[in-house]
Amino acid sequence: MKTMPGQINILNYLKNREIVVDNFAGGGGASEGIEIAIGRCVDIAINHDPAAILMHKVNHPGTEHYLESVWDVDPIKAVRGRPVALAWFSPDCKHFSKAKGGKPVEKSIRGLAWVAVKWADTVKPRVIILENVEEFQTWGPLKKDEQGNLYPDQKRKGQTFNSFKNALKKLGYEVEHRELVACDYGAPTTRKRFFLIARRDGQPIVWPDATRGKGKLPYVAASSIIDWSIQTPSIFDRKIPLAENSMIRIARGIQKFIFDEEPYIVKDSAYFLTHYYTHQGKEVRGSTLKEPLATITTANRFGLVKVNLQDVNLPTKENVYAFLIKYYGCGIGQTINNPLDTITTKDRFGLVTVKGKDYKIEDIGLRMLTPRELFNGQGFRKTYIINKDYKGNAYPKAAQVARCGNSVPPPFAEALVRANLPELCKEIKPMREAK
């Protein structure tokens, strides 16, 4: 078949056009942010997890997908002679994260970041961006305990990280790194992440200025991600009562976010988020909806608590502001000057003071945030497809949450690409929203 001149020009353009590669692509958080910046899909996405590729493929159909370990992909064969403008890397972080605690680590997983040096050596991307947890900077050699388990050698923290940076520098790259917070760039989450930028084209490394925060636009509040049309069922009508620890979380949340602070009220109901996880070794009880969502994990750890309030005309009694029946059955009231006892599952009524008014607690509801709300909280567009794969098959909720918790908030990637590769980027427009 004869090739026409116009077709030859298109083929030459495609061959010489700089490409973008997303390693450890996951469900597509970094790819989504990059696409928003450059106005097209990333060219190559690599991930070993079939479930991750299924979500990535339905949202980025124009991308060439490799369902393989990053080590099994030959960069030279993958790029097929095309110059690489950007290679993005988000290697598995669980063996660096503080959430890992004191558990043994796997050497093969801790060493995944070295694949960035492989790409730097073989196809020489103009810009390399690596994302990980803050503790990535402590990357160092491992040592064995008496049982043969591997643990980080605390006396040699950071040695491997420095070797990694030096390897990039020896290949002609300038290297800088910083910690950034997603809410500073428009995501409704306080997720903090480490970023390393390396470039070899002689251009300066640029760190994007924060667009939100003090003296700038306000942070995007957690309330913006909530689907208020979803019902919040009563905690008192459950077939299986809530665990006592859950009751304690709710009680302390009511104390902090309704009694002690100005509550977040929607149609006579007060709301806050209760958290089911620890942070930096301390249990986190909850947060207000007026601030960004805390870091989203691979399991659903956020419960939306709804407290129904009914205005009542009752005489004010000195030092009596709140009343809740105690969990263990004795009907003694208390003031809100002290922490609340566990909320009972048998009697749901209490008297509180909100904005100087007397109210009765008519009911308390609780539901976990949905995967869609969690993706909203991570900064994805509301039309990002999370419930089915590219073949139309249903995508399980647990897998949806896992993809979200492992993802890069798209506003991070968009801001970094716009700052360092403006020649690839389209005119700045607001992030796509649901029509």
C-alpha cells in the first residue's frame, strides 16, 4: 500500500514527538494530572497489577499499556526511538511509610526506585519526577534480625537515597527534592508527599508555587466532596451494634466538633468525619468538614457522622449544657466541660448548646464515605471512571478504594508538569468536572 505525503508527515511527527511515560501508573492519578496539563493521554503506562491497569485503561484509552513489572520492560524497545520528555515514577511506598511500623521489609520492593536510573541511563528522559512518602529520604541498607527478617539499619539511614541521587547526577542530571502538600495545590486532602525532580536539558528545576492557603485562595474543604443525597443511617437501628471503640470515636467527635467548636450544619443536622486509623503512632479521632480531608489510605477509614438536632424551648440550667445516657446503662447526665462518655445504643436523646441555642439530639447517623467521595477527596475529576473497567465489567468497591489510596493526587502532577514542562502544556483551564 502506497503511503501518501500527508501520511508521511504525520508518521514523522509521531516518531519525533516527545513522549511521556508513567511508571508504576496504578489507577491513573499521576497520568490524570499530566493529561490535564498537556491536554492528551500519557503515551506509555506501566504497572504489574491487572486491577490497576483495568482502571487506568478505561480512563486513558489512548495510552499504550504494559501489564508487566517495571523491571521487565525494556525502555529502548518501549519508546521505539522517540525522545522522552518526561518519565514519572511512583514506586511502591509501603516499605518506607511510617504506616509500615516495625514490620519486616522486602528488599526487592524497597529497591524499586532504581528503575528510574535504568531509564535515565538508557533513554535519557529530559525530566524525571519521582513521587513517594516523606520517609523515602531515609532509604538505606538493611540488616537481618535473629530470625532472618530484614529491617532498615537505623545507623545507615539515607545512604542508599544519597547513592540514588548520585547515580542520577553521574548520568548528567541536576537533582532537587522537596515535600509538598496536596491541599496547597487545590486537592481537598492534606496528603503530604516527597517529590524528586531530575533534569538534564540545562533548564532550571521549578517548584510550583502553592495556590491555596494563607494569603491565597482558601483550601478546598472536605464538605465539597460529600454526596449529600446519600442517607446516613441511624447508629441505633443497626442489627449489629457498633463496637464500643466506634462509639467512643463518635462521642469524642461530638464533643470536639459540635460542642467545643462551631459545628458544620446542613438543614439542622451537624456533621463531622470520624477516622478509623492512626497517624504518626497516635489514634486520630476525627476532623471537621471545613478543612481538607486527611490522607486517604488503601482501606476506607472515613466515616461521616450526622447528628440530628431539634430546637426545643427548655429552661437553661447553670452548668448543664449537654446530656447523654451512658453506655453502661446508668442514666446520669453530664456537662460538656468534661469528655463525653460512650454514646448508648439504647437511648439516643441529649440536650446540647449550639450557637447559644438549646437543642435536643434526636438521632445520630453514621456511614462510611463512598469510593467516589474518596476519589473526589484525592482531587480526581468527578467523571473519572472507577466502577467499571474498559470492558464494561464491574470494578469491586474494595479495589476502587485501594486504587484511590495508592494514587497520586492529580493536582500534584498537573502543577509539577506545568512548572517544568510548560512547552508541552495547554492553556491553563479549571480541572474538568462532571457536566
